Amino acid sequence: MLMKQTFFFAVFLSTLFSLVSCSGSSSEDALITEDSTDQKIQVDPVEVSWQELEKDSIEPETAIIFEGYIGDPGSLVDQSNGGIVVPVYERRNQKAGFELNLFIPLGTGKNQIKELPAEFLPTDLQIFADDNSVLTIGSKIRVTATKSETILAGYVCADVIKIESLTGDFDPVVFADAVMLTAEMMNDTALHHVYCYVDGKLDIPSIVFAYTNEISLDLKNSSVKDITTMPIRLGEGPSTMNDFPDNYTSADLILRDYLGKEIKYKSTVRLYGVWERYTYESSTPGTFYLEEIEVKK
């Protein structure tokens, strides 16, 4: 029913994103032995939390270690400087709020990223870990990198040294950090983004609009009256839904929670994600970016 979008490659040199991107040019040289096949790090890296990264309290040229998830670099990707800047997020399925911009050099060797074709899908993004395993959007990773100098406030960059693949089950302990979203928070001009949750019941709208990889469902009995719809990712994994056939009924609304279990129709759910305020004038102050779905008991 829905047409999936093709993402297009574009090289651009003078954009705001390129100003805040990592260079990947020289900071690695001081930390890696050039004549070592193992490329051993000469300075002990500092393990840092996401709170420390967001505060931007780490000095440039510092070797750091952190864990996170590979994000979607979007439809405009600059490969002209010999690498690609990939967003890394703290949580699974996160696509808004604070991110770290990680510069990864082009190539097919370990700790490199495969060059993208002129037209590509998100699944075409392939990153080679330190053990040469292939990672992509959504993969959990442990990164050793060099912190870059901050050019613009709110953007933290780093140049990759080593990427390690991490496995393991999703830990719902992250939900404890989420706060209940309120109308007051949505209208707070000093609040730029916050990890939060909204409660309600998801249902099929009267008109189903075709998006690239998601469907916007009605959110009934919403705990935030201003949020009446919720885009849900299409797929087969956790916190996703099935696509609709051409002639669909309520039985075709198949949703999954954060564990990948099917959700009974009209169940009350808690939706975790990021409320992010727009930086431009709009009829609405911002939007809620869904990450995980939990059935309320």
C-alpha cells in the first residue's frame, strides 16, 4: 500500500551541517602508532557518560569511550571529505534530542564506512567494526574516538578510532529516566528537548496517509490533549507496526511493544520518546519523536 522512499545522495560543501561536522583529519594521528598493525592507542581513553557529552565539558583532542546506537544520517550525506558523519544516540530508536556526530572514514576496512551510491536506502549504510563485522542503523556500539573542538553550541563531534559491536537484550531500565510530558513543558520556550512519555490508545485513523517508513495512527485518550496522532515505524521488530493491505480493517492493526510482542487492539500504551521544540516559527511548538512502546498494566 505504501511506497517506500528512496533516499538521495547530495554533496554540499557550504552548509550548516558541515560546519558542525567532525573533520577526521589529524586528531587521530597523535593517539595511534603509525607503524603498528594493531594501531594501539597511546593515550588511555576516558570513559564518558552521555550527560558529560551533552554538557560538552570534555577538552578537544581527548580520547574518549562511550556506548550508543548508530542513527540515520539522513538523505543529504557529504562524502567529499573522505568520510561520513554519522549520528550516534544514547538510546535505541532515538532520532531526536542530543546526538554525537561521529566522523568515520570511507573504506571497507575495520573502523570504516562503505561509500554510498548516488541513490541509497538506510539499509545501504554499512559500517565495519574493529572485528570487521558489519554494522548499520540501529546497531549498538562501543566507540573509542577523539573529541573534536566544538564550533557551534549544541553540537558535539568526534573522530572515530575504534568501533566495537555490542549485543544484548534491550534494558527497560532506561524508561526510568523519562518524565511525563505536559502541556506546560510543550510551551516552555526554555525547554529544547526532553526524554518523556505520553499515554493513550492507538487506533486506525479515518484516512491513512502514506509516509516513507511509518504510519500516523490516532492517539485516543491521550494524556497530552495536544498530541492526538502518533507516527509508528513500519517493520517487524520491537516498537513497530505492520503495513496495511489495500483493503484493511481493525484486525490489520498489528502493533508490537518494546519486546517485540504483539499488542492487543485498543490496549492502553505508554509511548517513550523525545519531545523536541522547533527552532523556527510554526503553528505547533515542536513534535514528539517515538522510540519505544510499552503496554500499560
